[in-house]
Amino acid sequence: MANHRNSRATNRRPTVRQVQLVGKRIRQLRKERRLTQTELSSRIGIQQPDLSRMEKGQYRVSLDTLFKILAEFDMGIGEFFDEMNRDTFTARDVRLVREFKTLPGEDQREVEGFIRFKRSQDPRTAPGRNRRDTTQ
């Protein structure tokens, strides 16, 4: 029974990817505001090396620290995580990748060719799109 509880608690712990996404978002916001790590860490009361490790995803951000960062950036927690959600995979994305992986190699190449074709038909997603493409 104790092992079952431990496995459930482990499943709730943030994944490495989640920790990295939080750090990436903090770095993005800090740079948008043209703050150095030293400036931000001083304002929120932590050491600069700790902030550096948080931004690299090597160190989990405590809720206390996250709330201090959000207050410094005048941002709500929903706004902070909403932007991050755009970088994560949906259940549909995962299902499509799994289904794709079950296809034989030739069929995978055919699907990839179809994706390239569809992207080339849509000017918003065409690969190699540049300003000259929009003026033609």
C-alpha cells in the first residue's frame, strides 16, 4: 500500500520538461523586460545562481518564488501558464504521433510528403517564406 502511495505522489511531481518550460518562460519574461539575472534575483530576494539554475530547468521554482516573480512582472499565474500551454503537446498531438509511428516507413514518407504539400498551399505555414514571397 505504501508503494502505491509513493507512486501516486511521484506521478504528481513536475517532469523535467515542465520544470524546463517554467524556467524558459521566466527567462523570456526577464529578457522582455531587459532585466539581468542579478537585477531580478535581487528584486525577488534570491541568489543569482539559483535564478540561473531555475531558468535552465535545473532547479524547481518554489511557489513562493514564482509568486514573487509574477508580482515583479505584474502578471497573474493564469497568464504565465497560458503562454506555456501553447508550447506543450495536446492529447491529440500525442495520439497522432503514436498512430504515425505505427505506419510502415513508406507510408510515413507519404504522410510527410502530404504535410509538405499542405504547408506549401498555405502561405502562413509555407517553409522558407520570406518578405519577397508576400509581395508576389
